[in-house]
Amino acid sequence: MYTPRKITGQPDWLDADGIKIYTISVDAEAVDTAPFQSRLAFIKSELGLDWANTAAFVIFHRGAGMNYLVLVWWGNDNELFTSVSVQEDGHWLCDPGKYSFCLYDMEVMWRERNIYIDTVDCAAPSLEKYRVSR
């Protein structure tokens, strides 16, 4: 049954390449981002995008039973791409046939859609404005 979750994201929560960081917690506790950092670095290197020049965000989601890392980026002018990793039995895996983002993650995606329209898919595009908007 749906129960609201704690969603957090601050304008200065950026990784070294400018990817915006959000956290989602199944309870009121803050999410420890340390378990997610190495997985994020791995996925970014695997995808091989120019992250410093890509509008992107990541969700570190501590769910009821597992951790989810949802890396999301904009490409082809207005398309939203995703990579979902799940920490299962202490190991990260990416299995799109088994795991995807969930309705809690979609709250962040909707917010990011609107931010993208206002800051990048507009008359005066600004990646910098995108990155500080929450």
C-alpha cells in the first residue's frame, strides 16, 4: 500500500560531474549515500557519457527491502534515459527484466521534467540553472 516517503535533494547536492543527487527513504531517517557512491561511479564509467555536459540526476533510494540506484539523464533533446541498479544480497546488479524505478522515483522524475523544460528545453538553455534547480 502506498505510503509517502521522505524525498530529499538540495541545490548543492551534486557529484563531481554535476549530476544532481536525490535521496528517498522508506522511513524518516536520512539515507547514507556512501553505499551508493561506488556503484554510481561504475555505472557512469560503463555508460561512457560526457557527464560534465549532460543534464542528469541520480536517486539513492533506500527501500523497504533493498537499495535502489536510479541514474537518469536527458538526451536527444527531450528524451529521458534510465539505468536502475539494485543491491541484492550485498551485491549491485542491473536487471531490467527484474527491477525498474518505482512510483516514488517518478515523483522526482516529474519534478525534474518540469525543471528541464524551464532551464534547458527553453529559449535560453542553461545547464548551470538546471543543476541548481530543485
